[in-house]
Amino acid sequence: MRPTALLLRLLIAWFVLAVVACVWERFTVLWQIGGGLLLLALVVDACTLPRRGRITGQRSLPGRFALGVGSAVTLTVTHATRRTLRLEVFDGIPTAAEAEGLPHRVSIPSGEFAAISYEARFVRRGQHAFTAAHVLVDSAFGLWRRLHFIAGESQTRAYPNYEPVVRFALLAMANRVEQMGIIKRKRMGASLDFHQLRDYQDGDVLSRIDWKATSRRSMLVSRDYEETRNQTILLVPDCGRRMRALDGGLSQFDHCLNAMLLIAFIALRQGDEVGVVGFGGVQRWLPPVKGTHSMPKLLNHLYNYEASSEPSDFIEAAERVMTLQKRRALVIMLTNLRSEDGATLAAAVGAMQKRHLVLTATLREQELEQRAAASIDHLHDALQYGALTHYFGERRQLLESLRARRVLTVDESAQMLPVALANKYLDVKAGGLL
């Protein structure tokens, strides 16, 4: 039980009256009567506060939250008293969440309830807990307040925002993949398997006409092909401290996760299988899974990955890949390369190339590119531009050395990485490189 602002103002007024009574004795009786009435009001008003357990509540959460996307949470509050209660409600939101519309003030008549809805948005992935909601109840005269706890603890999960994956699925079903920026590559014969015979359609390549079937049916018949399936895509995300840098409101690691979800979705639809090997502080392994129904399993595995404070060890990553993945695979290593990575990365890639096809996807810092493009007005600007130019030059040399070793590379900004990586994967499929 705690006093309200109204009670504090009344006490101040009573003390002022006491000072006045010390100067003018005729106010003494008024001061004494006022004190007695105030004390009586305090006792009576305290008795109007509801006891523990008389206020209850239930929380309704969505099945899952998407990182950075607001979702509605509803608190249903009821009480078992005979008067209208004035409440101030603040839910026990996790530290990794932001909420709009709290605290919420509401009046609930006797025998009724209030459904309080607000929007919660998570800024960090993983498993989180909503603790008991705090409810401050006003007494009948508004002199006292009592704190109640309702709704208890509720567990929830914040997943990566895979809205781009959903958008790609809808566009793909409408045969409008190009709107995502993903290009349908011309298929090469080396990556195609015979599927079936079908009637000739305008635009079919003449080399695909089956002349024997055409002569038997006296009409043009084409051979239909499908891309080779059952190939393995192994995603190797860098979970080291370099991936904790923010880029456009999200960490670079979160941008990598978005790219991984898109490439996994495409690969599963293509009939390939997808596995995950983390390195740089996260020693987790998901054996390759297959089929579009496996997407939830991938999400449940990836949703609580976090970039750690440990350094990125590419040699260790290569050793784990070679130990865990015996079958030949397309190994996609997602990281943010530095010039000092040259020697260790070359050794790691060389080890993996003995069995696998390696693709290194690296993020470009958009903030650094913006600084390099800014106007040069002072000596400090010139020195900064020179340092950035040197940094970009070393980075280009590192990527050129990887390409010289026949390592596939993708070097894109965080926003463009998902689409660029998807196009590279389709290139590999079309070229029959696996």
C-alpha cells in the first residue's frame, strides 16, 4: 500500500494549517478537526482497497514474434469487488522488447473485465519471458494505492524476420521471381536430369525435341528436364565478435541470418538439403534436412543464434566442416572479411576444397562506403578518405586472392546480401558445379 499524490497534497495542507495554528490560536481547533477527519478518511479509504487475489488477469501472446516487427499482446483483467476499480497496468515485458501503450489506465465496473492491448517489438532474437504484470489499484477516495501482480510468467520466442522469404514464396508462386531481384539463370545440360515427355510448346529449343516420339505420334514432342536434386548446402555463419556491428538498425549477424533463411528456403524448394555449422563462439550443428516441411526445423535451430564476444577462427570452422560433413556439399561461409584474415582464411578454404565447393559471402559496411563518398572539406576528411581507400584496397586484394584459388565469392552490402547470395546459388545449380 502506498500514498497517492492526492494524499501527499492533503498532508502538506494539514502541515501548513498546523503552522498557521501556531501563529493564530483560533485555527487550532480547525487544525485538530482537520487532522481527525483526515485520519478517519485514511483508515476508511484503506479498507476499500481490494485484497490479494481479488484481481486476476490472463495474457494472450502471438505464437511467435519476428525480430523488429511489432505484434499485439493482450492482457485481460477482471476483479471480484463490488465497486468500479481504477487501475494502472504495466506488463512485465522482457528487457529485449519495446512496448507502446504502457502503462495503461483503465476503469473496470463491478462484474466486468477489460482487455488491454499493446504492441510489443523485440530487438533481440531468442527465448524470452514475460513476467507478472504490475497493476496499481486506486482506493475509493483516491488516497491509497496497492500493487497487485497478475498473469504470471509467459514464455515466447523471437525469430528472425523472415518476411522476405514469405514475399519470395508468394512471388515465386505467381511466376514473378524477378521482382525480388532473383534472376532465373539459363540452365546448362550438365545440371539437368530427364523428367518427362510433353507436347511441344512455342519457344521450346529444337535440341529438346524427341524425334522418335514425334514420329510415333505424328506431332512434335519435347523432352522436359528438371534440375539435379539431392545436393547438400552447408551454411557456416560466423558468430564471432566482428558480426556484432550494427548496420541499418540490425547487427550484421542478423543480416546474415536473413540471407541464410532465404537461401535455405530456395534450396529446400529445389529439392536440396540444408545444414548449419556455427563457428566463432557458437559450436552448434544441424545435420542437413530436406523438404519444404523442414523450414520450421531450420527456424527453431537458428532463432537463438547470437554473435559472441569471441574471435572468429576460420581454421577451426574448416576442421568442424570436414569432420561433420562427409558428403560433398556447397559450403557457404558467411562473415565479414578483414585484410588480416588472408593467411588463415586461405588455409581454411584450401582444407575444405579437398572435398567441398566453397562460397565465401562477406558483408560490406554501408556506413564506411557512405563516409568514403562524402565530400572532403578538411584535413581530417582527407586522412579518413585515405584510410578508407587503403582498407577497401586490401579487401579487394583478399577477395581476388580467393577467386584465384577458385573460391566462389559474394561481396555485398547487408541489404543486398540475401538476393546476391540467392543468385549465386542459382548460378551454381545452373552450371552443374556441385
